[in-house]
Amino acid sequence: MKKLALVLLAAASVAAAHAGVKIEPIAQGFDKPLWVGCPEGENDHLWVLEQAGMIHIFDKATGKRREQPFLDLTSMTKISANERGLLGLAFAPDFQTSGRFYINLTNNRGNTEIIRFTTKDDNRYLGDIESAEVLMRVNQDFGNHNGGFVGFGPDGMLYVGMGDGGSANDPKNRAQDMGSQLGKMLRIDVSHPKSYSIPADNPFGDTIWMTGLRNPWRCSWDRETKDLYIGDVGQNKLEEINFVPAGKGRGANFGWRLREGTIATPKRGVGGPLEGAMDPIYEYPHNRSETGGFSVTGGEVYRGPDQKLNGRYFFADYQFPRLWSFVAKGQKATDFQIHNEALKSAEPRVKMISSFGSDNTGRLFFTDHATGAVHEIVAE
């Protein structure tokens, strides 16, 4: 394991010097927050999802929460297992005119639903629960690995990250089963007037765009390059970040359950490269070191006002307070940096980074599931 860690560090060109970031709290008091972001055209506020089903809005400048929640979905979901509940939000690119937004949650039976909503009475700060339209429902095998990501790609399609359905080592082989939506990245066209349609260029003639994923909890596109980053939570050995260059990824297979990162899945794998599989741009081992952890939280590329951080992909480990970054060049992670000390000096001290998000200027934020705080990453 030590040898593996050294190889990973060398491959990513580790910078041992001070990383030059600090962590600033901008809002507090949320209950198990796990998403932060805002729609296009919004300058002053951020939206926060709470796992139990509430969506709040707060002022970026003051941290003050709006008195009325954006939407209360507590009747439509429950945390029946630690990876269930209200998991993801995507605003339509034309949200300011259409008022449409999309939710990824597990319903009261524990199954995934992708639901379209609109805002109420043209008030873009108030969602209408009566407008709920379930576009997709996917049965889940277990209470973990339910995915949670939902987002619009640069192509205007809606992408949904589905976990393999849970337990350990994907016992039903969902991720490689092309008859299942589990363990996949789904892609649908929601501009269709009724429900959704299958994009003509989807590789298999159905909703599946990419396969071989274990639990793609958080994913993002670089707003400048349009490259896709997928944080895929590992099993026993490795956590991984997958990198898909702009315009690529159609039909890609990331290898799970046959392999975990770049190694054979214990007791089940064949080892080595799976034919046609995409290798992760970065992976890290399960341990308690400064470069290790146990559950990756996929992040975002900083494209904010501070050029010192421009182009750096920030990501974290959920189980331990770990924050790292690298710069993608080609399909390699370069200039890897460790930011763990910055987390220790934050107030409140960072404990469990559950999600990253950005505003329309590219400023970068993250949620702390344990403390209920939202923090901003800024240059020191």
C-alpha cells in the first residue's frame, strides 16, 4: 500500500510546498447539507440541499437564509439509509425564463426518482411542489450506492449518475449489465414536451451513455474546457477521479466491477486493463495518510476571479477531512497539491466534505455534512 501511494504521488507531480488556499465559512446552520449551487443568471444567492428534503436559499454576502424555503420535499423522501434522501439538483439552462429544475432523490420506498419541477407564480425563489412530474424511476437493490448526481452537460442534455445499487462488490453485476440503469451515467433529452426522449446519438439506443461505475456521487464539467470529471466512490482499495475530455465519453466503460480504479476487484476481478475501459486520471488508496481516505467527493475546476487557482480541480475525501487539487493536462493529473492544513484552520473546523459547487463567477464552495456549514475556497 505504501508503494502504491508513492506511485500515485509521483504520477501526479506532488507539490510539497504550502498550497496557498484558505477556507472561509459563508453560511451555517444547515442540517446535513449535501449540495450547493445556483442557476444561470443568479448573482446574489446560493441554493443548499439538505438530505432530509429541504432546499434553502441564502445570501452569499451575508450568509442569511431566506425566511421561506425554496422547496420542502420531506414528504417525498426519507433517510431510510445513510446514502438515501434528497441527493441532487439541476437547474435548467433557461431557468430564469422557464422556472424548470430537476431533482434526484430516493422516494419513500428507497428507489431513485428524477423529478421535474417548476417555480411558483414566476417567483424564481419559490419552487412549486404541485408541479412535480416524475420523469424516471429506477429501482434500487440496497440502501447504498444510490448515486445522486444530476446535471446538464454542455450539450444541453440531462445527465444522471447512477450507483450500482449497493451492497458490496456489486453482487448482481449491475454496472456491467446493459439491461440495467444501475452503475451507469444516463443521458436524456428533457426538452421533449412530454417527459423526456432518448438522444439520437446515445450509443445503445436507450438512456445509457457510459457504464462501469460504482457510485458516481458527484460530477462536474469544467465551464471553460467542457471536460467532465467523475468522482467514483471505491470499494476496498481505491478511490478514483475519472476524466472525460470534451466531446468524448460516448459508450465509455470505466471497468467496475471487474476492476476498482486500475486494479482487479478483490475475489471478482480479472486484473489489468479491461478492454475498452477508461483509466482514471487520479486514484488514491484507502488509508489515513495525508493523501489517502475512504470515500471520494468529486469536485470542480476553479474558474473564479483569482488566477492563482484558475484551472485547478479541487476534490475531497468524505470520511476524513482531506482536500486536494490538481491541474489536468491532456489526460494526466499534474501539480497535485494537498490542502488539508487549510481545513484544520477553518472555523468551524471542516469534518465531512459532501459536495462542491460554484456560482456564475466561478467562485468555488463546498458543504460540510457534519457541521452544517458552507465554505468557500479562496487563495491565501
